[in-house]
Amino acid sequence: MAESPITPRERDFAAWYQDVVLQGDMAEPAEIVKGCMVIKPNGYAVWEILQRELDDRFKATGHQNVYFPLLIPESFLKKEAEHVEGFAPELAVVTIAGGKQLEEPYVIRPTSETIIGHFFAKWIQSWRDLPVLMNQWANVVRWELRTRMFLRTTEFLWQEGHTAHSTHEEAVEEVLRILDVYAEVAEDIMAMPVIKGVKSKAEKFAGALRSYSIEGMMQNGLALQAGTSHDLGQNFGKAFDVKFQNKEGQLDYVWQTSWGVSTRLIGGLIMSHSDDKGLVLPPKLAPVKAVVVPIYRKDDEKVKVLEAAHRIAKEIGAKVDEREGQSPGAKFFHWERRGVPVVIELGPRDLASGNAVMKRRDTGTKEIVPQSEIPARFKDVLEAMQKDLFNAAQARLKANTVVANSIGEVEEILREVTAERGGGKFVMAHLKDDAVCDARLKEFKATVRNIPLVDEYDGAGKCIVTGEEVDRRVVIAKSY
RNA sequence: CGGGCUGUGGCGCAGCCUGGCUAGCGCGCUUGCUUGGGGUGCAAGAGGUCGUGGGUUCGAAUCCCGCCAGCCCGACCA
């Protein structure tokens, strides 16, 4: 495996990101399939942990996993006007199968609201059938014109929750409950602070009444929409004729929700914590939490060192890097690039003293720990690292969030910001959710990321574009 | 999808402008010895349809055209 240097963030953030993904052995461009990537073992292992964390929480809130077909009749997409308009440009369509032209083409799902709507209509008749709480782990395809590994790929892995309720209130509760689950996983597991909020009309999901999102801030100050939860109202219920008889005996359309997070989270994870030496994984998401690097000269040393290394590794669930012909130094670099939280160095010196050297990936701090205390110390270090990574990310988010009171100010702050140059900010300003305002922001390629659910600022004020009264400041930023 | 840059052993590149022996270099890889607490050193090896298809030419990595892919910008984008 060739190991090239990593471009420093300072020089080119976008190149740095590429390097970290590649050198961290997370993924690589598929090349033979445009815009797609191969998720490699190190990357997929992180995804599996994320899946488990999310899935446990979905189950705990009453959801069940299901699986629907990858192919959807083209006509389904057209049943909800806004939905088709939103997705039509990015659909991949199957027109030939079994050597014959299909009578009706199938689209490869960009998302599954439509096909699920079809089945909801079959399954739901009575208020007693509600709520229906389902989740699907799947791949989807969206023919994006510009892709970046993990952040936006043509095919990606995600989960999509789909629920149906008898009242709007209940649906909204569901939407917010899931938004909380997403925020919890982002913050507690990924150590990535996020802002929960409502998407502007311009940015909401095609076919939704309202969309909610969690927005994270990457190290270059760009926003990343890390998860969305949609209040679909009765739009899909009406489009797919999903009716039920309520307690009063009247027919009504169901109130639906849908919500999703994807492998994009991994991109967010990387851009939240990694550094110029490579990947940094928060302990809770690290497939390998520790590696013991044995150091020895002679064969008798080797035997003793390896014996102790395996004993320690067993106690803490670590891996021993026994590769022959690799110097310890080379091994340190190897694991550093791959984001392993803790590396334990163990050599003859340590055997003599009964100690070991424990090194933290995030701070680079080395400490000498008596071997007997390693399990306890290891646990503490992982906890501290998890907490410190979150705190550092949160401090960065705070430091790069600014208040602005005129559109000129907002433009001044964001105009020159790009993914590679960095310098991005979250600008908090009063702005009406209106096409005129969106257009003004577009002049310098910024968008409203969301309207925070919790107003941590000064309440109502006048829109900096239209002058109309709005009830709180919104998050304006450049985004991925 | 428009613009720019790029594609040469596993990786990073040189060669291309100005066509010409057996296509070089560094890293990595294999074997042996050596070394080992932050990328050990030495030696001997293996490994290339020059992204791809066509064209020009006595001759193409090199010139021309198409296509594919990657990166950046733009437009687009839960």
C-alpha cells in the first residue's frame, strides 16, 4: 500500500479531505462507474457501527425494518407533482430488461416515498392500523452532476424511515422525535455538534409540507446537512390514496413522515475531527479502538514482548500489530493515518519497568502507564477523547458563528468562502423565508441552512432583505 | 451538463511542446541480511495494453479527433 503525504488543510481543504479518505483507507472512487465509490473495510466498519447506533434507537422508538424493491414504476414518481419535479433530473431509468424494451420504464429509487405509499394504501384501512412505523436500510441512486466521496455520490447507502399517522400532531411528534435521535447520534456518537432546525421552503424535500434538518459545521466552516426529517402532511397520502377510517367513522388521508441519514455522515465525521496527519475517529465509532505496537530486537525479546502485547491486547480488546519487516515507526504512521484512537507501544524497556506507553490519536499525548493499570486508564482515555473531540468541534462551531444585521454584512462575511479556501461561518441573521431572500443569498452562493428550533439569540427582528418582521435569526452559510 | 486541469508498473511523478534505439526516476512490493522507542540500511529481483477507440505517419506515450474516468470552478443537488 503506497502511502503518500496528506495535503495540509491550510493549503487546500478539499485536497486534504480526499487525501484523508484515501489514506485512511475509507473509500476510493470507483472510476469504472461515474460518481460512485468503493467503501473499503475501514470505512464500511464505521458505517456498520453508525448503523447499529441508529438502528437500536429506531427499534427503541417502535420502528421495524422492511425492504422494498430497488426499481419503481416510473409513473409512481409522477403522482406527487412537487416530488417528480424535484427528482426527475436526477433519475436513472431502466428501459430494457430481459432483452426487451419495457412497456413502462422503472426508475432506480432515488428515495422510496412513492413505492411505499403504494403499499401503505393496501395495508391501511382503519385508524387501528395506525401508526405504521417503518425503516428501510437501502441504497439509492441520484444522478448528481458533481460528486465527492461520502458527501455526495451517485449511489449511496442510507436509511429511510417511513411512517403513517392518523393525525398531523402525531406525525409532527414523530418528525421531531427522529430529529432528536439524529442529533443524539451526531453529538454523542460522532462527537459532531449540530443545529436542529426547519428547512426553508426553497430547501425542503420535494413533496414535503415541512422539512427539518440537523446541520453540522465542518473544519472549513462549511455547513453539512447531516440528516433530514420530513413532515409530508397528506401530500403522499392523497397522491397514493392512502385512506383510513377514523374513530368517528369518516374517511381521511394518512399523515406521513419520512426521514433519512446516509453515508454522508462519514464525510461529516472526517471533516469534523481529522487532522493533517490523517483520519481521527471518535472512540465510539472506531472499529479498532487500540493497537499494540511491539518493539523488540532479539528473538528472546520478541517472544516476551509479544506475549505481554497479546495479554494487554486481550484485556482491552486491542489488535497487536505483529507485521514482520515493518519498523515500529512505520507502524505508528500506519495506524495514525487510519484514525485508531489509542496506540500502545510496548518494548523491552517497558517489560523491565512493568509499564507501557499509551498514545492518544487526537492530542498526540504519550503517557507511561503501569501495565496493571492499562484497562482502567484505557477506558478513561477513550472517554476523555470522545468528550474532547466533541468539545473541540463545539468550540469551533461557536467561534465560527457570527451575528449579522445587514445583508451587506452577510455578503462580506461569506462572499469569498469556498470549500478549499475555508473560512466559512454560520451567520445568524433575521431573514424571511422567501424567494426574494433566497435569490439575494444566491448572489454570493450562500443559503439558509435552517431556522433553528431553539432561538439562542435575540428573538424577533426585521428581515435584512425585505424589512418584514420575522420571529428569529436563521443560519446562513455556504454548504456542501 | 458548461469551463479548466489531469490520466504513464501498486502510489507519486519525469518524458509530450520539437514523433525515432530495449519508456525512465522516487516510493512501495518480493528475497536475503541488517535494523527496530516516529517512515532503518544494503544488495539482488519482479512488475508497464503509456485511460480507451480511431486517425495522421515509414514510425505515436508524444500530433489530431471521439469516448471514459478523476479533481477544481459553475450550474444542479434529501
